[in-house]
Amino acid sequence: MAYDQNNVFAKILRGEIPCDKIYEDDFALAFNDINAQAPVHVLVIPKADYVSMADFSANASADLLAGFFRAVGETARILGLEGDGYRLIANTGSNAHQEVPHLHFHILSGKKLGPMLSR
Ligand code: AMP
């Protein structure tokens, strides 16, 4: 799938729409999800044009891969989640109900999240 420059996260990265920023570095931006599904619900996105985990893992540079995953961990640390734990989710493609076609990791926490999938 080709990258869509008009997706909402591309607009956030270009500063065209605001976000509630938690963390930012050269590789990634982390911000609160606009429709939180848990007391803590933060999205971490790479600062580059990758549609999904499939695209990113196949095509991103080693520096960006490392920098992005470091930023995911750093964001969780900043949020103070290491003690009680958190869940990472990266929906990829239609089976996973990916809505925004720019790779993003959800960080979910702030309560006991229960089993991984609703049935
Ligand atoms: P996914 O279904 O994995 O693609 O998740 C997309 C997420 O992006 C959803 O949890 C939305 O609530 C979130 N979202 C959509 N637009 C915005 C926005 N402008 N700011 C923050 N989060 C957003």
C-alpha cells in the first residue's frame, strides 16, 4: 500500500493539526490518543512515511528502527509505567482493524487490562 500523505498522523507530524504531546525525538513522536480506551492511551509514531509494521520492518533503516523502538520504551518510562506494566499494540492491516495508515504503537495502561483480546 502506498503511503497517504493526507492521513491524520502525517498532518500531525507536519504540524497541520495539534496533538497532546508526551515525548518527541529525532525518530518518533508520542501523543495522547484522542479516543482513549484506557486511563493511559498514548500513540507512538515514527517520523517517517511508513504505512504499517509490515512496511516499517521491511523498509526502514537500522537507525530508524532502533530509534523508534527506543522512543516507545522511553515514552513508557516517562509515563511511569514500568512498575505496573503496560500493553503495546500495533494494528497492521484490515484483520487488525488498522484505521490510520501510518505506523503507530498504542501504549495502554493505568488499570488492569485483562486478557489480550475481546472475544
Ligand atoms: P488504529 O485502529 O490502530 O489505526 O488506531 C488509530 C488510533 O488513532 C485510534 O485509537 C484513534 O482514536 C486515534 N486517533 C485518530 N485521530 C487522532 C488524532 N487526531 N489525535 C490522536 N489520536 C487520534
